[in-house]
Amino acid sequence: MDAAKLDETLARYSAEHNFSGNVRVSVGDEIIFDRFYGMSDFEKGVPFCENSRFSFYSLSKPFCALGLLRLCDAGLVDLDAHPGKYVREAAAFDPRLKVRHLLLHTSGVPEFFFEEEFRKTHPAGYRRLLKGQLLDLAAFPQYFEPGKGFRYSNVNFIVCALIIEEATGQKYVDYMQKEVFDVLGAKTAIIDDEGVFVPDRVMGYELVGGRKPVGRTLDWLFGAGDITGRADDVFCLNKAYKERLILKDETWETVLTPSGLSTMGMGCNLAPWHGKKRIMHNGGHLGFRTLHVMLPDDDFDLIVLSNCGEPDARNAVSETVYGAYFGTTDTDSEKTEMDKGYADK
């Protein structure tokens, strides 16, 4: 790959489309491309540094899935049990609901954010409010019978994080630090929350009549989009998937087996890319868009952590990187749907 040419192309794209962030490409354990574009804080003139930490948003879900599945391996959580077995407030959901449905986004459970009537009467879902809000959410119609449809939803992983707390008797932040981040070597990953200090935190921006800074949000993101960190932390997922770390081999087979209702496994998307086997997840909400792509047959890894850009920036950047590395500009492959209902706004 011509790294200098790719850098020139991405720098030009950054200037023309207000893209800002980190693009990293690795082959095996070797980083072959790692560049920052834009600024960590445009108003204060703060450049990116090697320690700059981005909000991952939904790229947090693969980590949460690993955390919960470790408890399954330890016999503390049963994938075929109703979530209400662990979280009392979830008992009101459809009796056919199973923990595995949450991980595969086949639960049919209504979503906090997308129920307008719910949002009219309930404040933003910070950590301290979530259990009580689950009780009220269960009164809304489910989208479909559990296991009979697919709908990507943050509430699925919110319940997963609550299960972790109830099954272990630990705070989610403490469990994830000890049992996932420390074990994987994700040294700078942090579970974000109110009052948490994140060193070298990157400012997020939206393109609304120009580049505008936006405050971070934790609304209804507990377990579903609450990690802040660096590309190094994301790459730990690559090693986990490739080397089958921290989970039993048979559990990894479960992770990497779609439900048949979508291309989603447990905390990962398994849709092919340019005809290649791909494992990926993305994230996006106020101020940040993120993407992690693994091509296991090529031992290829791409990470995009962005704090500003157009809705299609991750696809544009990933296609550019693909062409630079594999020597093709073929665009016949289906684009990955990202952050439906948000990215196009």
C-alpha cells in the first residue's frame, strides 16, 4: 500500500468534507497506516495526540457482549433464560424473551429513544433511572415476538449491562475494567459517566450550518454506547476475535453465528465486504462516528474514530482505504448500513 498517496487522498477528503479523526490500518499485529486529520478541539486549537480519546458510542457493544458472555461461560448467566431472572424490572417483558435475543437484536423490546410518548414523560435515561424506566417501557407494545424479527436497539444492551451488574453484584464500570479491559489489554478504555474525568477527551462536532461543537450525551447509552478510548483499545477486539481470547471456543462460535434474521452476531455484524468475510461494528451519535472492520482471511484491520464529518464519511474513508490496500476501486459490494435513523440526518 502506498501510505503517502493514501494520506494525501484522505487529507484532501478531510479538507473538502470537514472530516476529522483517526484512521488506522493494521495487517497482523503491524500498524501500516495511522494518521489523524483535523483537530481534537477546533475552538481551542488543540491538535490530536497519540492519547486522544474518542467516544465510541455503539462500538461499545462488542465489549459489553464479551463481558456478558464471560458470565455465561462461568455459569452465572444462561443465554436461554428470561432477562427477568437477573433484572427484576425486566420481568414484565414478553415471557418468551431470552438473553440471547438481546445480544442478537431479535428481542422486539421497545426502545426508549424511539417511543415519543415515553420521552414526553420520562427524563433522559442516565444510569440511576434505567431500572425504573424499564418497568414503564414494558407497557409499550413490543415490535415483534422475540426471536421472530430483527431491530437494532440500544435497550437490548442496556439490559445486558444491567444483567452483568445483577449477576456479579458489581458495578458495570468495575466489572468491565477488571474482566474485559484489563484482560484484553485495553489500557485506555473508560466507561464514561457523569462526573468521570477522561484525559485527552476529544470534542465532538456536527455539521449543522457549518461545524458546531456539541456536548456529549449519555442518554440511554449504559452498556450500549458508553466507552471512550483510543484506536489501541479498539484493536484489542481484533486480537480477541482472532485468538479467541477470554471466551470458550464454543462461545465464540455462538458469537459469530447470525440469528438468520439479519447479519448480526452477538456484538458484531458479519455482512461480507467486496466479497470478503468481514467482522465489523460501528457507532454514531452526537459529535462522533466510529467504525471497526476486520477481514480475518487477510488479517486486515481498519479503525476509524471521527469527531466530525458528513453522514457517509465512514463509508467514504473505508472504501478509500480498501482501494489503496487491495488495489481496486470496485464498489459493487453493498454498503454497510450505519446508525439507521441518525446518520442521514
